[in-house]
Amino acid sequence: MVSLLLLFEGGLEVSRTFDRIASVLFLLVGIFFIMESRKLSASAYGSEVGPDLFPLGLGILLVLLSLRLMVETFRYPSAEMKTTKLDVKRFGIILLAAILYAVLLEPLGYVLSTFLFLVVAFQTMEKGKWLSTIVFSGLFSSGVYYLYVGLLKGTLPGFPL
């Protein structure tokens, strides 16, 4: 699991203390998500999947990942210090893509906007491999749409037009 990183002399330092504090904070946020999602209705009009499903799943995932991070902090070597450079360009591209994804989700629909976001994100992280990027992005976005809308009878923004 990628460790949370702390700014240190122009690079980044893996910090055991920072990771422990962050894991506790993420654990609390995850528990908050779970508790608050229980207050939402369990079903919505026209959908068998209610609005409580996503925040509940997100809260559970956040709790599990924070527990894993907490356990990993005890496995760090005592003198571990690793520095790397910040990659602001990649971060900026993916941040902009995420904002555009949120803005374009309704007008373009789930499948197309998710496909475009994944293509941009995968190509930002590792240039090349266009065929595998396009195939995986297409299969993932259409697969999730089918599972959620077709099998779970939920609702997601459809295709444009």
C-alpha cells in the first residue's frame, strides 16, 4: 500500500507518525460515514438500491484501508527514510480530470464520462499501452453500469441523447 507522504527538504519522507495519525483520522471519518449513511433511506423511488449504499460502502472501505495503514506503520523499519520528488504535473492533470468528470457526469452520462476519465488517468500514470487502456476503460465503465443498473436496479446517468 502506498504510504502517506510528508513534505521534507524538497522531497517527500515516509513518516510513521504522520501515517499513524492519518490512519486514525481516516478511521474516524469512515466510522462517521457509516453512522451517517444509516440515517439515509434504504431505497429510492425507481431504484432498488438506496442512497445509503454508496456512503456505507465508502465508509467501510475507508475503515478497512485505515486499519491496514495502521497495521503497516508497525512494520516500518525503524530507520526508514525515503525521498522522492513531487509530481505536480500528474497530480494537476488527474485533479482536473476528476473535476471535469464530476461536471460532465450528467451531460455525458456515466459510461462515457467514466470511460474518458479512466483513459486520461491511465495515460497520465503510464503513457503508451493505448489498446489496453481503451479496452480496460471501456469494460470497466460499461461493466459497472450494467452491474449497478441492470442487476442491482439502481439508477445512473444514461447515455447522452
